[in-house]
Amino acid sequence: MEESLEDRLMEEREELMVSPTGDGQPTLRMAHFLNPSLSSTDKPPLNLSPYSFSSTTSKTQNQKNPLNVTFNGWREPQKNWKSWVDHMCSLHKPVREKAGIYESILGSVYLIRKDCELVTKVAEKWCSDTNSFLFPFGEATVTLEDMTTLGGYSVLGDSVLTPLPPGKDLGEIREELFQARLELVRGRAKKADQGGWLKKFMISGSRIEHEAFLSLWLSKFVFPSASAYGTIGTDVFPIAILLAKGTKIALAPAVLASIYRDLSLLRKKRENDVSALTLWAPLQLVQVWIWERFPALAPHPNPMRDGDPILARWHMVKKPNTGNVDLAMASSGRCFQWRPYVMAEAHQLIHKLYGETDKWVSVRPHLVEVLESFGQCMRFAELVGLDCIEQYFPHRVAMQFGMDQDVPGKVVFHSDGSSEIAWENYSRPISDAKLYIPSRYFESDVTTRYLEWWKNSNGAKGVVKEEIDCDSDFPPKCTGKIAHTVPSVPPGFPPKGTVKTENKVCFDFSSVPPGFPPNMVSKTGNSDFPSTPAGFPLTIVSTGLGDNESPPVTPIVIGTEKRDFANEGNTPPPTEFINEMKGTQMIDPPSSMSDNGALQSEDLMRSPENKTVSGKDVAEGLERAVEDGNEISGAGNTSSRGEGTVHSRGGKPGLELEARIVKLERLIAGLKAKTHGNRFGS
């Protein structure tokens, strides 16, 4: 179904909605979608989400010919760069705020350490036909909102290709910039070196110092492709002159276009087994995008101060040992942060835009800039860059804007590669009479047909295949929806800080790949947990009942990495099943529930005198812990013979080691729990 460019930005209609992960029962409610989407009478075509490349590049091929990627657009700030930034900001802050570049310049002083493997691995999920990542749980992409939030770039203003207007003063400034560049080329360096440019103009008092500063900033951090190998590019001179005069330039679409171009190039070259590749886009923004949205792949961020840009959270942080990136992405459906910025007060515009409740805002001829930017971010368009044009499809990732997701409709552009026509379509006024702004607390859903369509799409099938190939011993780091990012903590111990979680008490372990989080099948409004020492796991057993009491309806569920056992009533699982499961990594199921919603456990409800632990029990437990520790120390050794020998699967000893560490920590936690109970009972 083709949609014209004049269609409305969003629509409201009643649809049958369900969680993006398929949890719970579908609900008929009023939902809000980005256009274009298929009407309820259309049949979703399975090829609408093309997965042009196989989701699994040959592992043997990658091992024989590893791709050597050079990130030339990933620039580090120079030694004296921050001093120059501080000096020039003190002189030109009002002008830079008017031009919409104040925050982006401040963000250039922060250093994001490269994790090349992480970026290239996530890029394997990229689809150049949709300019989006195809994850098992749906599509996601770097959007214009990410450019404004992470990079501080404006989505509004003139095109980056706008020529200088006629005028003697502007022409003289341009000639002075060209002359300064020519002097460096004729000097010892034989090129317009960025270091030499900084020394020439930094705090020089020159008439064109501001334009020279912006030329260096644009060449180094914004458009590295326009300044090959650390030089000052002449293509940025008109942009620098206009910005210095307070003219707003839409840098966000131009930067995003270069990122889309390089992600497509990286994905294509990796698929074609090219040995070397040089990229020029500022892909550090992609790495920060990954960290913000995948908590399991992110390091611990820096604490934020008032006024700090979001990039300050990741300044100089040490990249984590991410382990199996494929499995971490595959198991992040419930933990993926669709809207990581709405709760962060560091970005005031985003925080103020999304309020406590949802609202409709009338569109007027002179729309407030933040609302106009909001509408621009959610409208499909062609992005005009310095040297490329890329297509932008926000309606495919509506949940990143707090909207609901339906099967995306097809968009047809008519620019035929013309930057003028593409820019005219991008900058056209918003035609909607009203704009819907969701609450910052709203969690988006998908239509039932979208869920079915995505499960049957080529992209989802391809990624699922990769999930099954992963090592099942890998422990997922998150198993439920969270309101805030939870730092990594050892299993069995409470998270740091106060974390709001949904009360989910019944899980379905059927049809779940090994090692993946269970599917939630019911919710409770009460979460009164029994008094348990902080940091110790609950003991899950059947609920003790009196002679005249009826058995609880909630089944006892014990899930393991490979086998499940579900038993209704108060009969505990068979002994042989429990014995068989000893030594395997288990996902802790919820305890049984009483009628009032309180968790009950026979072990926890016993009187103190029944919870004694002898010294012999403790000694045996510690002996088992030492034995497991010995196994862990030899986890890197492999052998094809010998009982009890540790085997490494698929060349991933780190994952097996991590699984054994989890097992050991749970065993120790259990011993501590028993000792704690004995101490309180004595």
C-alpha cells in the first residue's frame, strides 16, 4: 500500500493490542500510531520487513577473513580542545544557542572509548532496505531524536548544502579561511592539519577565530568525511560562517544520513567477506545508542551533574566484557530500553516534552520549536547529508517515540536522488491539526497482527536461528521489564538503588529457547513478599495446607535451562526430577501465592526451631563450594575423555565459566541463608 507525502503524521484508532514480547492477553483499547501503517482490512505482506542479508554470516568465513574496520570518523578531542571550547563558549554562548549548536559543542569534549567488536556485531543486524536493526523482538534504529539527544544537533534549520548568501562581509570571511588553510598546506606539514589549525587560531583574537573554531569542530567531530585524515575541509566553511552568525542549520539529518550510509556499508562489506574497510561517520553515537538501550551490554556510567550532556555518562568509561553479544541482544526483548531518555532530567527538552500524562497539542502556524522538532523526528523523510541521501522510516520504530506499533506501510519517495527535492519534502510544514504526546511513563504495545507478522517475517526467522546456535549456558542479565537500568549485580543479591518492577508472579517456561527468560502469563496487583533477609533467594516449595483447605490454583513451576516440570496442587515435584536437575543452571520460578497475593513458602513459614543447620551441614556445603571452585579454575581445559571434565562449547569458555560462577554464587547464597536462619532461630 503506497502512501503519499501529504498524509497525516499520526492517527488514533481502536485496536487489539498486546505486549511486544507477546506476554499477557490482548486488550482492545484506543491506540496511537505513526503513519503510514496498514489499514485493518489489508493483509500484512511478509516481505514488508526485508532481511536482505542472511542474519548469520558464516562463522568459518569470518574466522578465515576477519574484517579489519578503521573508524576514521571516531575522533578524540585534542589536548587543548576543551580549553578552547570553554573560552569560545564564554564569548559566543547566545549565538550558539540561537544556531542550535551549544550542546553539541559541549559534547565534543568527551571521549567515548571504542568497542569495535560491539559496533560491528550489532551492525550485523542492520538492514539497508529499512535503515533499521532487525532484532528478534522487532525493529529499532538510530533516529533523529537520538541525534538531538546524544549529539545535541538540531533537526530544524537550513540544509547543510545551503550556499552563502551574497554579501561582501561573508565573502571576505570565506576568503580569509581559505587563505589560512593555504598557509598550512604550504608549510612544513604540507597539509591543512587540524593540530596546526588549532595552534594558529586558539585564543588568537583573530577576526575569524569563531569561524575557524567552528570549521575545526565541523571537520573533526561532525563531518569527518569532508576532511580526510585529520585535515580542515573546505566544504564546511559555508556552514561554519552561517553558524557563527546565528543561522540554524539542520545538522541532525546530515549526521544521521552519514551514519546510515556507513552502517549499510559495514553490513554489506562484512557479508561480502571484504578484508578491510574505512568508515567516516561519527559511529561513537551508535555505540552510545547501544549502551543506552541494551543494559546488559553497557558499562557502569558516570554519575551525572546538572547541565551535563548525556555523553558525559559515558566519558572515558571502560568498555565491559560483553561476552556473547548475539545472545545478549536476543534475550533483551524485555529489557530493551525503547525510551531511555524520557526519565533523564539531563536533557531538559525531552524531559519537559514528555509529561506525567499524555496530551494532544494543537498545531499552530508558528509552532513552538520543541514541538516542531518532536513532529520532525516522527515523520518519514529523506535525509540530506553533505555527500549522501538516506531514507528515514520512524513509523517502523514507533515504540521509540512512545507510540504503539502496527505493521508499517510502504513509503515511496519521488526525489530521484535530487537533494533539492529531498530537502523540500523534509522541511515541509506539519499538516496535522493536533499532535499526540505520550506520557513519559507509557509503555507501548503492538497490534496482534504486527506480532504475528514479525514472528513470520524473514528477519525474525533469521535471528531466531542465530539464537538457537548460541551457548545455552549464557545467563541472561535481565528477565523482566524494568523502569530504570539496573546495574549488574551477582545473582541472588539485591540490585543497587530503588528499582520499580512490574509484579509478575506466574511464568510460562514452555516454548522458550534454553537459557532465555520465561514468558509471563499472569500478573498480580499485590506483591507482599514474606520477610526474607536481603540478598538471599526464596526457597520455592509447595504451600502447606490444612486438612480442610483447598489446594491453591497457582501451579508450582520449576524451570531449568533444558527441562520444565509443572505440577498443579500441593504435591511437590518428583524426587527423581529434582535429583536429575541438580548441578544445572536454573531460572528461579516464583513462589506460590495465597488468596491475598502474599507469597507463601513452607520452608519460610516454618518455626525457628525447625530451621536449624548443623555444623556438619555447613561443612559439607563449604566442601561442595570448594569443589565447584576447583571446577571453575579449570574451566578453560577441554578434553574428549574423562568423567567430570569441563568442556568448552563452540569456543566460548568465558560463557561456561560465567555460568559456573553463577552456580557457585547461588550455592554460597543458599548456605548463607541457612546459616542466617539458624542464627535467628537459636
